[in-house]
Amino acid sequence: MKNLNSRQKQRFVDNNNGTITDSLTELIWQEGYAYRETGNYISWYNARDYIEKLNAQQLGGYSDWRLPNKLEIQSLYEVAHSFLSRGKTFILHIDPIFEFGYGSCFWTKCTKLSAALGFEFDAGDTHWYPQSSISGTVRAVRLSSNPTILIKNR
């Protein structure tokens, strides 16, 4: 029998330096994201440039930021969360610890031919877009993750 006073470990921890640690996957995520900072959607090519800028600025004291893979970005999707913005409730399924506004499609590092994979937090879908399409944004991640953890906890 569980102790009624015991608390479940909080999954996402704000590191108070522009980063959030996911205690489940051990990944460290950028708290903000490109759309919030620029006010514009960006192409996959610009997403890579944005990551280079974060590394040059050493966000959170780190210079090894990168685009997430498909499983990593999907690990942030949470059915139970919606998002309130400008007085309207949007169904963008991500923990409210993360900064979020507009721009539900996030680029991944996954590519094939001239397309790149984007993940959408409104429907939980992935879609292939032309790499030059100005239709996404990016939330950077760092550290390698164990794919077994990501698959098991989906």
C-alpha cells in the first residue's frame, strides 16, 4: 500500500535557465521556441540555423543543442493538456511548463529526399513538408535519449 503522503516525482522540471528537464526521458528541452522568439514560422533550413544560434549563445550553459528526432518530440505530447492563449482554449497537447503560443508544428531532424518531418501538437500527427516550407518552428533538445524509454512510455 502506498503512503498517502508520498508524492509522485514531477516529470518536467524548470531549470530556471531557459531549459526544462524531462525526468522520464532524461532529455533537456529548450523552454521557449523559435516562433515565440521570432514571431514567424521558419523553414527546416532556418531551424538548423536557429539551433546553431542557440549553441553559439550557450542556452542554459550548453552548446550541444539539436533538433529532436520523431520519438523525442512525440514524448512531449500529452493528451490531458490543452492550452489557453488570448482568451481562447486551444488543444495543443503539451505540459504548460513549456512556453507555447502559436505554431503547433515543430520540425524534427528526420528527413527524406527534400522533405522534413514535422510534429503537430494539436492533433499529435506527423507530416512531411518540403524542407524549404515556412510552416514550422523548433524547440531544441539536448542529450541522447534511450529509445527504449521513449517507446515504453508512449
